Amino acid sequence: MIDFASARRRLVNILRDEGIIKSDRVERAMLSVPREEFLPNYLRLYAYEDTPLEVMYGQTISAPHMVAMMCELLDLKPGLRVLEVGTGTGYHAAVCAEAMERRGMIHTIEYYPGLALYATQNLARLSYLGVVHVFVGDGSKGLPKYAPFDRILVTAAAPRVPPKLFEQLSSDGIMVIPIEERFTQVLYVVTKEGGVPHMRPVTYVSFVKMRYSEE
Ligand code: SAH
């Protein structure tokens, strides 16, 4: 039997020492969500290794440090309206829900129906479906019906900030998004300054590619 709770505590302590986790809010959220519950059985052993893991269709659950870092950058609090592009396993959405004290709304959109179903099952088992709503489709176009969003979290790398996502960000909103540059990817914090994007680079990253079209 693996002692998942102790392994989770150890990893969170390391992330705090490294300065990746900065706030008590994100620390509590990372401690509350059992990452092993978002993994198939054969990968559970690695739940608290700080690494991405391939789950299905060549897609990955992000590394814990990346989940924590993005949650810090999003400055989450109760009551926000959040959009996540790239549901994957549903893990990151669950951590966001905890950082928001399960109050507010997280809409998350996934391209692969099979992954959306997997995420829905994971989120249902842990009673997140009251806060997290899973959609299937091309998230590069956002979810115009439910816009604007206070926060937009993108977990697949895009060639640029998708214009439709930027439109759906509220005027004082925050978007966190990995962008593909020439030889690498860079994580950006995007805000709206007088209607135009202000892009603050944070660090080099490595995400799966976003399915992207501008039609
Ligand atoms: N947040 C996830 C990790 C996501 S990996 C987790 O916590 O597990 C990135 C995900 O983005 C993949 O599942 C991939 O299928 C999805 N994706 C890629 N392009 C997309 C698009 N245009 N719209 C919606 N999802 C997309």
C-alpha cells in the first residue's frame, strides 16, 4: 500500500521550499486534491513524482509544480468565473476549484471526448461537478455563451493568444497561457490594458500542442 497522503505532503513541502507554492491558498489546494485519483491504476505509483505523465491519446497530466505555479499566477479566489482550455484528466480544474474554496464556476473544455469523459468521471467521484463543468470541443474558440471569464487557464501550447479567448477575458481578468515560440515555449500572464494584450513572460515550459485554428 502506498501512503499517498504522506507522499503528497512531502511533495507540497518541496514545492513550498522551492518557492513554487507561495500562498497558503495554493498549498491547501494542492494538499486537498488526490492526484492519484486522476491517474489510471498503472500510473498511481508515480502520482507524487513532480513530472507530467502520459494518460491517453498522447496527452499528459501536467507536473504538480506547473499546476501550482499556474494557480499562483491566476490569483484564484472564491466566486470567480474561470475557463480552462485542455481538461485532460480534470486534475488541474480540481486544484483550481479547491483554491476557490469550491465557490465560483469553472468551465473546462477538452478536445478529445474520451478524455472529457475520463475527467468527468474523476471529478464526479470527488464531488467536483457542482463547481467544475466539462465541455467537449475546440477550446481555442473559448465558450462565448458563458463569457466573460475572470480567469482563463490554458494547458496546451498555442502559436499565439487565440483572439477569441482574449475577447472572452474580462477587462480586469488574467489569462495564463503557454505560447510556442521559435525553439521553445514560454508561459505568459496576459492581461487587458486598454483593450490590448499585455504579455508578461514567466518561464520556459513544455506543454502538449493545442489544436488550433482561427476559422
Ligand atoms: N489540465 C490537464 C492537462 C492537460 S494536457 C490536467 O490537469 O490533466 C492538455 C490537454 O489539452 C489535452 O488533454 C489535449 O487534448 C487538450 N487540448 C489540446 N488542444 C485543445 C483544444 N483546442 N481545445 C480543447 N482542448 C485541447
